[in-house]
Amino acid sequence: MGVYTQGAGESDLPTKVTYVSNLGTANINVSGSVSSSQQIQQVPLFPAETGFPFSSTGLEWYTLQPFKSSTALAPTIRYEYNCLQKYPNIRIKWKNRYGQFDYFNFYMVSKKSFKTEKRTYQPQVGSWQGSTLSYNNYDSQNLNYLVDSNQGLTVNTFWIPQDYNDILKQLLVSDEIYYVTTESTQDLTPITIDTNSLEFKTNVVDGLIQYSFDFRFGQGYKLII
């Protein structure tokens, strides 16, 4: 890390870095080199050289602050250790514009949806042939004569560079797309893409890039013949 020394020839150069974390406190004695402008001192904080505990078990947060003896040279810098939440991988495979297959792994949030469409009718209940009406308590006047289902899948990319934009355009227009349900045996489930339009981003304007896609399963839960 670098410590700004406020100007050329500045004598307040750090002699130690105080390390404070949820696991305890330590003072790391440092020696470094001053930049060619005589304004920034480069302070080595490598685990192999100083024992800096980046990977200590149970580490949640830590702060660093440079000192010259007992005089603080700058405010503390706080770091949080956040474990990236990895969701179950969704691999989508599709035929590209050249007739070959590409695939992409969607590591972020993925959701499956299930919708049904029903048509009902009201049959006559009971026996009308006799002189009196009789019916069973398990007879129903509301029955389904058509039940269809629509299974959906929503996936999100991880943060990706804009080089993927052209590849994902080919996904939007592909007429053959599969959800790889079992990677080891390459079990495929046919799907179609429901996302019709997408505003593609660039690193210059948007920095980090993330996209979301909606798909529909090619086979319903109930096959209608």
C-alpha cells in the first residue's frame, strides 16, 4: 500500500502499520521506498514477508493505519471480508449464428416459475332418470377439461466484460436453446427465450456489467395430446 507524505522531502514517513481486526491487534514494522516524486512511500504488506493474516480463519473485518512511532499519519482504512454468495450454477447452451453451440454459466440469482392455465365446465350432477334426484357427495359441478402449464426460468449473469455482448446477442436470436440440467452427462432440457429486448452496456459508461434473461421450458408439466 502507499502512504502519502504530503510533499517532497517530507520527514513524516511511516515506521509501522497498526493492524486491528475482530481477531486482535498487531503492529507491523515496515520499511519501504519513496516514490520518485518524494511524495508517496510504498509499504510492503505481503503475507509471506510480514505474516499479515489475510486468510485467518474467522476473519470478518480489519483496519490499517500508518504511524510514525506513536503519531498517526492518516485515518484508518477499514476492510470487510465478504464471502461471495454463489448460487447453483445454471448452464445455458445455444446454437450460435455460425451453426455451432456456445454455452454460458449463470452463477448469480436464478429462479424458476410455474404458471397454469385452466378451462372448466359444469356437468350435470346426480341421476335424473328416476323419480327423485340423487347424487353422491363426492360429485363436483366444477371440473377441468383443459389444464396447461408454463414453466419459466430466470437467470442472471455475474459481472462480465463487454466482450460478451456479441455472444449474448446470438443467444437472443437463437432458435435452439437448452438448459444443461446435468453437466456430467450433458442432460439437456429444451427451452425458448422470453427476453425480447436488452439494453447492452459498455465498460466505459456502466463500469461493471450484469444481464438478466427469461426463458420458458419447451415442454409443459402436463403433455397435451
